[in-house]
Amino acid sequence: MKKNIFFSKKINSIYLFSFFFFIVFIVIYFFSFYIQIKKPFFIISTLNDDYYIIPKDKEGEKVKFLEKKSINNFSNLHINNLDNIDNVEFTIQLFSDENLDVVEKYKKKFINLKNELIDISNLYLFKIQTDIGINYFLSYKNFSSKEEALNFCNINSFLNECLIIYLKNE
């Protein structure tokens, strides 16, 4: 008779049960892994709101002189005197706006702040009517040449920026 040295009949059933349990466990594990892989990782829902917003204050540096307009058509240019500017040739623009009340408020504020530095009789208020509308200007001092106005701008301390206007329309 043959004798089995590795397995006995009692141990054989335990090994068989363990082996079967191990195979079932591996099958269940791979089946659950397969099901888990087939599931979507995320779902993109439909977007009903705005995708992005544009902030009202974008910060950064503000663009200067947005209110300034170009006057290119001199045939329709009409300069109306609010102050006496008949003899004014070159002058320095202090402020301009489409609304006369805003310009007058700026003039009062400017006089209150700079009354010791300026001569009030050298302030000129006038309006220019063009194809694009009416613009009111506040300017300072009368100069006979552009170079004289530029020299005044370089020496002067109360004006940050100088914009020289030539009022004689030839």
C-alpha cells in the first residue's frame, strides 16, 4: 500500500475548504474591483449660472484723461466766451467737463486751495461747441507763445500736469 506522507484525510478537508475560501475571496475581490473601475470618477453637472464674473473694480492703474475729446474739425468749432478770452492765445487747461456746474465747482475748489499761489483774474472759463457736443474749459493765464507756457509749467509747483491750449483759430 501506498502511504501519503504529505496529506492525511483529516487535514485534506481543511486544506480544501481553505483553498476554496481563498479562491472565492479572490473572485469577489476582483469582481468588486471591476465594478469600482466601471463607476465614473465624477459627474459634471450642467451649469446654469454665469461661468465667470467680471469685477466692477479691476484695480490696477486707472486710465487718465478719459473725458478728453479730440477736436479735429475746425470748420464747426465755436468758442463762446463765458469770461473775456478775446486776447488769450496760449493758455493752460486746468479742467474740462461737459457739465458747467461741475466746472464751476472745480473752479471754486481750485480757488480755495490755491488762492495764495494764483491770480484769480488769470482764470478763464469758456465753452467749445463742436460736432461731438459742448465742452466747458477752465484755463489759467495767457501766454504769447508755447515756449513761454512750457517754461511756466516747468517752474510752477501747483500744477501736476500741463496741457497747453492754443485758442486762436486761424
